[in-house]
Amino acid sequence: MTILKFPNDRVNNFSDAIFAIAITLLVLEIKVPTADEVQQLGIAGLLSKRIPNFIGYLVSFFVTALYWRNHLQLFQFVKTIDNRLFWLNLWLLLFVVLMPFSTDLYSYFVGHNKAFVFYTLNLAAIGAMSYWMATYVTKKENLTEQLGAIQTRWMRNRILIGPIIFLLCVPVVWLSPWTGRLGFFLIFIVQTIGDRRVRRKMHMQGTTLVSA
């Protein structure tokens, strides 16, 4: 039976383009004010009114960039793209493309928990697909043998931190809205702590961490 394979360069280029377009569209959702709005509120007033939009833009930009980084890191180990990996990647991109809409929804209805939950679930879906894809690539390309058990396990777990924290923010936001909304920062904190711990372990083994 012939295994269906796809050109790595075309899949990678398409994926990079989707991430680039999604990140670019984030800023386009911050609408330029009309002349009437400027007359009524002034530039400073309008910028102040759009603070939630800028916050949503910054969070989405860096989170999307982190997932793109994970994608770049993972695909450098992929020798061939089979049908399963192709579809896993396509499902990931489906949720990436949704980011500008979910960010815009959350930014304009920043006080509504349901808008935040939709936004959070979008981010969690990207993270879950990234983890699923990393797990498959780990097995398919035998990364444990290439990188060692510690690095391979941390590469997957590092991706998993995002969706876990995003999902935890969903129930928290109903109890404490601002705590739930600020929970995103835990991702960077936990990943940084994890990076340092893994680096120490690798240093003790006399090897270099290449997957963080």
C-alpha cells in the first residue's frame, strides 16, 4: 500500500502564510476612528476607549506567535508529511484563522464573560491541536532517540501548558472576572520556570537543551 505524502516546503510555506495573515488581521480589527469621532472625543479619548482592543491585540499577537514558534520548532524534525500529519496541521490552522474574529469579539465585549470564554476556547483549541500534532511527530520521527527523553517530554509538555491554563481560566472567570482574564500570564511564568529546570537537568547530563 502506497503511503500518501506531501511536499514539506509547500505545507510549511502555506502554514507560515496562515500564521502571518492571522497575526496581521489582528491589528486590522482595531478600527481607525472617523473624523466625527475625533471631533467628539479627541485622539487621546479615542485611544483610551480602544485600550481593550489593544490589550486583546497584544495578547493574541504573542500567544499566536508562541504557537507559530512551536510549529516551526516541531516541523524542523519532520522528514515526511503523511496524510495524518497533513490533516492535523490543517485543523490547527483552522483555529488559527479564527483568532482575529475571537479577539475582536472579546475586545469589543470585554466585560462579557461569554465572549471571553469563546476567545479562551479558541486559544485552547490551537494549543490542543499543537500538542496532538507534537505527540504524533514525536512517535513518527522517533524524537526520543534524537533528542532524549527529557527534551522530548518537555517539548510536548511546554505546548500543553497553554491549553491547560486557558481551560482553567474558563471557570475562574465566572468567580473572579479579572483573575480569569489575567490568567494568561501564568503561561509565560510556568514555561520560563520549566525551561530553567530542564536546562539544569540537561546541564547535569552534559547536554544542551534544543527544544525550549
